[in-house]
Amino acid sequence: MAVRKIKADVYYVGAIDWHRRLFDSLIPTPDGTTYNAYLIKGKAKTALIDTVDPSKEAELLRNLDDAGVGSLDYIVSNHAEQDHSGLVGKMATLHPEAKIVTNAKCKEFLMDLLLVPGDRFMVVADGDTLELGGKTLKFMLAPWVHWPETMFTYLVEDKILFPCDFLGAHLAPAELLVESVDTFYEAAKRYYAEIMMPFRTSVTKHLERLSGIEIAMVAPSHGPIHTKPASIMKAYGEWASDRVKNEVVIPYVSMHGSTQRMVDHLTDRLIERQIAVKPFDMVATDLGKLAMALVDAATIVIAAPTVLVGPHPLAVYAAYLANALRPKTRFAGVIGSYGWGTKMVDTIKAQLPNLKVELLTPVVIKGYPKADDLKSLDTLADEILEKHRKAGIVTSLA
Ligand code: FEO
């Protein structure tokens, strides 16, 4: 991405990655992403806020050159993950007078992960400021969005918040500056679900702190810059809240059709009860869509056939992911089939220690579902409806 002026003496110098389709060798990024870096030219000093993924080194260097940067005085590192910090050491080498400005925990990580020498750092604490000459950087420690060392930098005079990954999106945007999250709602929610949802409590805490600060612009480390920050903050507030929706997510796998028949039947019965259902075949599903569905759903039902006495490994994978993502889900169920014996319920339950859920009555059947088995699924649909009603999620009778 070319250099973009976003305010007087404040420039976007990051890189766009149109074709990246996987992050952390795990997370799908169907819309690409960006690695946002920012340049702030004070009257006396110049600071770079974060770098870019090492694969985009040439682009960052070209952008700094185009922006007329002869030398840097400060390299601010808000987050030690390598898609932002990967070139911190390189930039420090290219600018031998520059100090790497970050907090103590992030310094430790940068030394461990990137072998940056310790004598290059200027360590800041929460509330510390750095004068650049007409531009003042204020640092706010903001742990656990989504690593323990994450930090926000606030440009006081322009009221711009640089919150690293927080409030970002994996999106190669057509427009860098946006007013409303509605223009890229799915990408923003996907990003929240995949990256921030496990840290819902920290998200809420940081939103509360930011509500006391005047913020004209939010410039995160991925995706568009928010020129009306209330929009993305409101969306985060809703996603991170304890409020769940009248929805059931069903991650499932089927080998010979028995579990598929059970999932189809339960799906239909839930729809009849006016409960929104989102089934995900784990063989083909986009994990980001599954994560997004878990942001709001009141209930998760994991469905699997039995393989070697336990649940199919893809169902274990689904349970493991749900447990790691820590959604606010209230109820959890297990359905599936077996041939001659199974321990699927115990195995799947053991994968969910992080979820504060009430367990629903399992429906585990022998072979292909028969009339009585389907009735058990009807009863499960009734149980889910009743739980949702008692939780105040259903506002009208089905
Ligand atoms: Fe975009 Fe946590 O790095």
C-alpha cells in the first residue's frame, strides 16, 4: 500500500497482503489482511509505530523512503507478535540512534522471539508520555488483547489511538479510512471471534477504559482505520457482552450418514421451534465462520460418529477449538452414533473445561437413527427451547 497521510504529519506506511489466506497456520483469512505501521513526524523527533510482517520488508522500507524518512528516533512496538514486530530488529539496525519504545513485558518478548539486543530499548510504563515536538505519544498498557504484553499508543494532539490488534480486522481493504464497521462487519466479527473472543473479559475492561478518552480515530494493526470509532467499539461491546442469542451451533462430522441424519433431524426440529441453527460439517467448514457463529450462540451441540471407541477426531477438534475460543455459550450437548460401544460423551465433555455451560441430555444411538432415536432428538430440541426460554433468550413462543 502506498504511503497515506491520515493527519498532518501522521502517515500510514504499512503493507497490504492481498493474497494471504491463512494466519498462524490455522486461521483462514479469505479477505487477505494488512500489516499497519504508522509514521509520526514531530517537530523534533520522528517515531514509527510498529513494523510489518517480515515478508513485506521491501514495502515498509519503500514507504519510509517515500515518506522522506532519513532517520528514525523511536520505533514503538505495541505488540511482540511477529506480523508487527518482525522488522523491529531490522529497523533498529538501519537506524542505530533509534530507541525501541515498549513496555517491560514486550521488551522481554522481543529479546526472546527476535533476539533484539536489550540495550536498544526505552521501557515505558502505563501513562508514560514521549514528546516528539508538537506530537505527544501516551502509552497505555493493555494486556491480553491478545498477548500479555499488548499496549496501546495514543497520539494526544490528534486524538488517534493505535491499539495494535485490538479493534482490527483481517481485510485487504478497498478503503483505508472507514466510518462504520457495517461496511466490513463480517471481517471485523471474524477477527474478533478468532483473536479476541478468548479474552472477552479483557476486551470489556479495555473498552471501559477507552470510553473515558476522547478518540477521534482508531488506527489498528490490521484492516481499515476507523474515523468514527464509536461504531467498532459498540460492536465489540456487544460481542464481548454476556448476552447470547436464540441460536444453536452444530459442529459435526459423519462417516456413513447416521450422524448426518441426526443433525438434519435436530436442525429441522430446532427451526420449527424458531431457533436459529448453524450446522458446520467439520470436513469442509471454514473455521472462521464456526468461530463467528460461536460469538453469539446460546447453545453448542457437537455431533459425531464413533471411531475406535471415541468420537471422530474432527469432533474432538471442534470441541477443542470451542474450548480454546471461550465463547459465552450457556448450554452444550453431544449427539452421535456408534456400532458396538462408545465413550464419546465423556471424551467430548472432557474437552470443554473452559466453557461455563450447562450440559444437555446427550443423544447417542446405536447404528442408523430409528423412530425412537429421532424422538429423543425431538426431546432434545424441546430441552434446548426450554433452556433458552428460562434464560430469557426466547422473546416469543414458538
Ligand atoms: Fe497481528 Fe497478534 O498480531
